[in-house]
Amino acid sequence: MDIKRLVDSLRDCPCGRPHKAEIKAIEIGSGLKAETAKILNKYGFPKRILVVADKNTLRASDGIMEILKEGGFDAELELYDNLRVAEMTECRRLQEICGSRGFEGILSVGSGSLNDICRFAALHADTDFAIFATAPSMDGFASGTAPITDNNFKTTHPARQPSIIIADTSILAKSPAILKSAGFGDMIGKLTGLVDWKVSHLLTGEYYCKNIAALTEEALRRVTALADRITEDSEEAAEAVMEALVITGIAMKLADSVRPASGDEHIISHYWEIKKLEEGKLSDFHGRKVGVATLICSRIYRYLASFETVDPAAENLDWDDIHRVYGPNFTKDVIRLNNPTITEQTTPKLIKENWQAIREIVFSTLPENEELKALMKTAGAPTTIEEIDVSPKLGLEGVIYHPYMRYRMTLMRLIPMLNIPVDWKSFIE
């Protein structure tokens, strides 16, 4: 993938902002594991490096430590058993390891939470960062942010964008089908995420770039066109999906925002995750939860847009009820993120004036409900909360109360102002 050409295509962008990316190289192809050291050397990655993996990702990339050492790298391994949650404590621990043992770079072998703790640690330890991907399971490979859990509450933090991303399609193709379908679910979330970004731009004046949004839209088209091949042991399909996932991460960095890739659907997924963590339980894979949340959001968005007119009113929330649902462990974060509230950036009058434009955004972006559900089933992705081990109670709570764990305008966050009756249960059943 020619990252320089991609960034250069956005030079003098009409949005008025400069678009920059720190990535030097994205290498996706068959047999690249054997070329890892050569690629890192070619692009000037430092020799004294910490390699971070878990037992699953190290097994998938069997021999990579020997390849690195034979290629001249002074590489030491930090091995987890099975890292599923990106905890702040682990971010700080890796940061301390880098500082105390003189590592100049971090190579993350894997995806998801492994990448997130490494990119956070790399920023704060001021080291270089690279990724050797082992599964096309999520869209954050090229991101410059990291969703980190601290005291069970999940927040997105600034992080280091990788300078090099390497993906061996022979490894990606053999990754578990459940991880491939998770990658599809994460990508399908861009549908509702882009709706939220455009709506916020209309109602709050939040920065929006049409060209960056187009990158995400094209990546989404490429992945959905491959829905029937997502879980195949196919290097061709794995390469196409990986490229699309990487592009959405680049889009986030170019926008300096998670908006090109994340909306209500991601926040719902995070709500389900933190509530399960509070009970000492692990969640299903991120992308699988995002996919199910996307289906729910899409149904609600299309329902809201079916109203040709609205009569919005000033927000009048029961904050005691919201705090009760979040509970003592998370209420302080909710208060922090809603003081002031994001809805103070808009008005009922503005919502009413822009309602037809909002309806057009929804209907022009989101497929019919059954079409979206069928697409996900084709890709082997879950479509119900039961399939991702989310109870009806937790599912309902997440859908209703998730907007208050972010300072972010979304279509769901507007519902208390819209005066539209919503039968919440009907959308998750």
C-alpha cells in the first residue's frame, strides 16, 4: 500500500486542514513473516526492541523472534497468556519496561488490545512503534488513538501511530474465523459511525472532512463486497480485508479523530464491555459486539428518520436515573464527560431546521434492516445480543444509556430532545 500517495492525494484538501500520517510503510503480502527484519531495517526501525505478543499470536507467527535476531535486532519478548483487555496498568508497565531497559522501539505481534497497550506505551515512553498483524480482526491497526480501560471504564487516549505495519496474508488467511468475522463487524460499524459524524457536523459545527469520510466509505465498500469470503482460508480475501481495515485507521489519524470509524455502535460495545468487566467477566470480541450494536443502531436510526417532521424540545434528563444505572464505579466519569453536556452545542430550533438533511443522511447511508442483517450473516458475524453473550437487561441498558459515557454528539444522544416515542425493547429483540 502506497501510504505516501494516499496522504499526498489529500494535500490542499478543501476542508482546510493539513492531513498528516506518521506511517512510513504498510506491507501486506504472502510470506512476509520471513521478510520482517528486512522490512524493519529498510525503514530505519531501531535495533533495540521490545516484542509484545501473547501465546496465541506468537504461535501464529512462529519463528518471528529468530527472524528478528538473525536480522540484527536486539529483541526481547514480553509474552502474555491471552491478552483480551487493554488495561492502563499494562500500558504503564510496558512504558516503564521501555524506559528502564533502554528499548527504542516496540513491535506488537497481534492485533486489538495488544496493539492498543503498545501504541499507548510507545507514545509515553517516546519509542518507535510497529505492528506485525496476525488476524484481520479490527480496524485500529493504523490508528493514532487507543481505547484503554482504567478502573474498568473505557476511554480513548492519544497514542503513537505505527511507523510500519506488516501483515503476512498466509497467516491472516489461517486466523480463526471468529476473528475474521469480528473484523467484518468492526467495519460494518462505519455505516452508523459516518451518520453520527455527519449529523454532528450539521448540529454542532464539529469538524468534518468529506475526503476522509470517502476513504472510510471506499474501505467499507471493499469489505462488504467480500462478505461471502470473509471466513474463507483465502489469502486474496484476507489481503483485501486487511487493506480496508488499515485504511480506516489511517482515516482516523488524518482527521485526528475517531469519527471516521466510530459512532454510537462503538460506544454501546464499550458500555457492554465495562459492565461485564465490573462483574469480573470478559466480553466477546470487540468487532463482534460492534456489529450487533450497528444492527440495533441502524434500526433505530431508520425508525427515527421515518418521521417526516419533529418538534424538538430542550433536554430534560433524569440524571439521578443515569447515575444509578452507571453505578458508583462509573458515575464520576459520566459527570466529568457531561459537564457541560454535548447537547449544549445545539438547539431544538437547529435540529428542526436540519431534520430533512438528517433524514437524507440516514436513508442514503444505511441499507434496509433486513439487507444489513443478511450481509452480516453472510460474513459469519453475529446478529443478536444472545450470540455475543449479552443479556436482555444489559443489552437494553447499553442501548439507552451509552451516550453519556462520551462527550460526543450522535443521533442516539439526540433522542431525549426529539419527542419521538421509542420502544427500546423492540429494537434489540
